[in-house]
Amino acid sequence: MKRLSLLFFLIFVFQVSNAQSIVEPPPPPTVPDTTDRIFTMVEQEAEFPGGLKAWQNYISKNLKGDVPVNYGATAGFYRVLIRFVVNKDGRISDVKVQKDPGFGTAQEAVRVIEKGPNWIPARQNGKNVKAYHLQPITFVVAK
């Protein structure tokens, strides 16, 4: 009998203590701050001042096309893929190599992009935003 009452007491205390515990509701979800969000798709893409022709002209004038030859590349096409961020103020940052065929081509592409002028920033909902830009650059090594 003593055992049964002790068991009953333990079960009762356990149930009462659980019944009286207060469970705090989870905090409401926070809305992410989009002021520093980097967009992959925007209403208006970032643009080099003067447009595509000016960008191509800048690349061709500043890129050292003989870099792969100097590193021993054979005849062929060497396509580098670079991703970078155009910030709200047009500055270029976070320049990263996505595809590197070697022979110094990626380093040369990064150098030219990093030293370039500010861009016209991307726009979303009427505001300047940070946005990614993906840029292929092809080096051609002739025979």
C-alpha cells in the first residue's frame, strides 16, 4: 500500500508540475532586411556607363590578350567566367572566378574588372540595389 501511494504521489506531482508549466509562444518571424540583399534578377540590370559597346571597348583596350601565350597556352579559345557585384553606388565588389581555364586568364580578367570605373547600378522598385553580374571573357590564342 505504501508503494502504491508513493507511486500515485509521484505521478500526481509530475502531472501537476507539467500542467502548471507555462509555455512561451515562439517569437514572431523576423522580416529579413533587404537593404543589403544582393539581387540575381532585377527590373533594370546594372549597366556599364555608355552601354554594352562601351563595356566591350573597355575590356578590349585594357585586357592583356597575350597573357595565356605567356603562360604556355596552345592555340584555342579560353573562356573565363567572372561574377561580381555592382553595388548601390555603382562600385564593383566581390569579384569571383566562376570558371578558370588556366594560363593566367582568370587573374587577368579579374584585374581588368576590378580596375574599371563605376557602373550604373541595378534598380528594383524604383531604388538602386546591389546586383550580381556574370561576365564571360574569351581569350583567343592563334596558331
